[in-house]
Amino acid sequence: MSGLWSKWSVYEYMRHTYMRVGSSPDLLEVMDNFPELHLAEIKEGMDEFELTISIGGGQRAQ
């Protein structure tokens, strides 16, 4: 883990952004907000979020 941030920080950032604007931030936006976090950990947080909002058949919950 890098400092105070973790994949769960990324997950929460994505969750709050999604609730506020209705879309998920892209990888570049997340990297800009967590520059000290390793790319692998950023992707893990993003994957966790995608699992949370996905439903069967690869569709997103509406």
C-alpha cells in the first residue's frame, strides 16, 4: 500500500463521482487524483467498483 491511499480510496472516489455526476471517472482522471498510488492498485479499486455496479450478463445496473 502507498501511504494513506489504497484501492479502497479509489473505489470510494469512483463511487462518489458516479453518484454525483452519473458516470464513472476514467483511468486518467483517477491517476491524476491518486498520483502516488501504484497503477496496479488503482486498477484493483476500479475493478472493485465495476463489480459493484455490474449485474449479470455484463450489463450495468441503471
